[in-house]
Amino acid sequence: MNPELWVPAVTTIAIVAIVAGSAYRLLKMWLQRSGRISIPEADLKEIRDGIGQVQQAVDAIAIEVERLSEAQRFKTKLLAESVPGAAPIPAKHGAE
């Protein structure tokens, strides 16, 4: 299977899963704070652990998105160099 097709799908699924998990946790915390439900102390540890996992997942996704953007810049540069008379690609901001 062509990686160009499944990479965006996997990224989209991961983002949707993270957003859904975060929304569930935030809703649960909001309901607890408003007094509609009570959550034992053991669940607070579970919530902290869940937030830590979400943070790790977001960091991993950020690294993967940066890797994908670098690959896209590299492909664009190669394509621009292969066409004679094409305008040069400007350097990445901050790169010297």
C-alpha cells in the first residue's frame, strides 16, 4: 500500500482519538466540579495518568508532523531542482 495514502489516515485517527479522550476526561472533570457526580480519589490518579498519556501522545504527534513537513519540503526541493528554469525554493525560516 502506498504510504502517502495511509499516513494521513493514521494521523487523522490518532488526532480524533486524542480529542475524544480529552473531551471525555474534561467532561468527567467538569461534572465532578459541578457536583453532579462524585469521583473517588483513586480516579483522580487515573485522570492525572490519562493527562500524562495525552501529553506524551501530543508530543509524539508533533514530532511526526515535523518529520512529515521536512519530507514534504525535501520532495518539493527535489522536484523544483529537476525542472530547468524553475524558481528557487526559499530557505526555511530560521535556518542559516
